[in-house]
Amino acid sequence: MKRGIALCLAAVMTFSLTACQGKDTAGNTQGISGETAAQGEQEKDTSKTDAAQQKAETESEQQLSQEAVNLEGFDEDWTYTDVGKKKIGIVPWSMAQEFNSTCAETSKRLCEQLGWEATVYDPDGDWTKMQQNIEDLIIQGVDGIIFTAIDTVAASSLVDRVHEAGILIVDYDCCASEGNADMDVVYNDYLGGQMAAEEAMKALEGVEKPTIVMFEAEPSIMTSGLRNNGFIDYIKENHPEVELVQNRTTDRTNDGCYQWALDMYAAYPDVDLFFCNWGDCATSVWYALQSASATDVYVIGYDATSSHLEIMRNEGPDCTFYASIAMFPEVYARTCVQKLNEIWAGTYQRKDAADQVVIMPEVLRASEAADWKH
């Protein structure tokens, strides 16, 4: 009897112990699951924190990059992107020309401000030399090229060669005729020609049948044609009484333009005004007329170079260098450099040949030269 009771008690105790162990195991399982869930939530929170921190660090780095780079001379609202080190070749028309040398030197300085290596090559107004300059840049494996095309028609095939080498190329002022560069930066030259004609007729107010000598457009230089066409169309439409004489010299140097002006004045002693479609030509023509004592003959120029401004300020508001259509080489330079940066950053891609950066010209007048702020 006692033995039976003892066996029953032992069985009860064994069952109780087993039940207790089962409760503890379940409790432990629940505890582990809770810890795992909490750990998962913590990891999620940590991931969110890391992502936010990474974003903040990226923004901070971009801000520091903006602050570290000297952006003086760039557009105030332009956003710079760090695209790494780049090697740039700059090929202007000729470093002997005031406008183009300013553009090239400014482009070089702005490239260097962005941490890029930049070198200027001088074709000296020779298309064959320009082709060789650009072929040399292809061999060197530069990253980008800034140039103005001496021969706008022939330049298109050269641009294709550059692209085949995997190099970006932007052109300014005189651009490849097929519009196949990575960007064209131009002024509205037809409008500029119209503005020049309007200034010419202001200068010749009261002259009944004026004679105007124009430096004839070069067939291979698209911009000279646009400027002259704007001038001619305005005169024909508004002042058909004007006699227009078009002529040019093959010697486009300063000395060549100087002699051309003397020859044209000798051939047309009653000329009232000269229109020259680029800066250095206008400067040379004005000095030639002064040397010939043709101090009553007006000049309308183009590019509004510092030489034009100096003449006007020295001669005063009645200067016979009456006006010059203003294009700004510094604007060309910074726009070209900015566009290269944007293309590499992936924030800009040219759509088609009609997609150009077109800048509006202004007018520098002798009567306002003293207050010219550009």
C-alpha cells in the first residue's frame, strides 16, 4: 500500500517537473523571438540613420566642393559639379586678335579654377594649322576641346574625328556648319548686323545719298555672312537710297585691314561710313582713316573690344568711331566651360543642331562710352 502511494507521488512529481520545463522553454522561446524582433527594428533604424547620414555627408561634400572651387567669373546662378580632373585644349581663331585672345585666356583661367589642365593653341588664322592643332589634341587624348572654326563648312568633318576619339568639343562664335559639336555658343549675328545698320543711319542722319563701304563677308565664315546680311537687309528695307560697296582683302591682319581702308578711301573719296564685321578690322580702319585725314568718315565696328572703347573715350562723344556691336569674349569663355562641366556631369545633352546657346548683342556708342560698365 505504502509502496503504491510512493509510486503515485513519484509520477506526479515527474509530470510537474516536465510541465515546468515546458513552460520555461516556451518562455525562453518567446524571449528570444522578442529579442530578434527588437534587434530587427534596431537594424532598420540604424539603416535609416546611415542612409540619412550618407545623404547629409554627400550634400556636405558637394557644398564643400562648391566652396573650395573658385567660381569667380562664372554665372552667379550656375551650379558646379565636381567631375574630376580634365585636360582641355583651347583653339581660338588667332591669338593676334584682341577678341579671340581674350576669349582663349579667359577660358584657360576658368578651366584652371575648376582644377582642369588647359592649354591654348594658336593657329594664327590658318585653317590648316587649326586642323593640325586639333589632330594633335586627339593624339594627346585630351578630354575636351573649345574652339572657333576658321572654316565653318570643313569644321564639321573635323568635329566627327574628335567624337570618334571619344572627346567632347564645344565651339563658339564661328561654329561647325552641320551643328554636330556638343554645343554651339553664338551671338545673334543677324540681329547684330541690323543693329549696326541702325547705328550707321543715326550717324549719317541728314546725308541725302550716303555711301557705305562694307568689309565683304568671307564665304567660309558663317558669322560674317550673318552680320553683313542683317546690315544689308536693314538698309535695303529702310534706306534704299544708300549706296553699299562691298569689298575685302585676303590679308586679314591688322596691317592688311589698314591698307585695305586706305585703298578703299582712295577709290571712294566720297565715302561716308565704313562697316567692319569684326573687331580688329574696325580698329585698323579707323586709324587708317585718321592717317589719311579722313576725319569726317564714320566707322561702325563689331565686338566692342577694349581698343574700340579706348578710342571712343579718348576722342569723346563726337568720335567718328560712332558705335560697335558688343559681343563679350568673357561670356563666350564662361559659357563654353560651364557647358563642358554640365555635359560631363550629365545635366546637359544637346538635342539637335538647332539647340544652341544664343546670346543677344548690345551696342557700345561713343556718346555713352564714358559710362560703359561692361
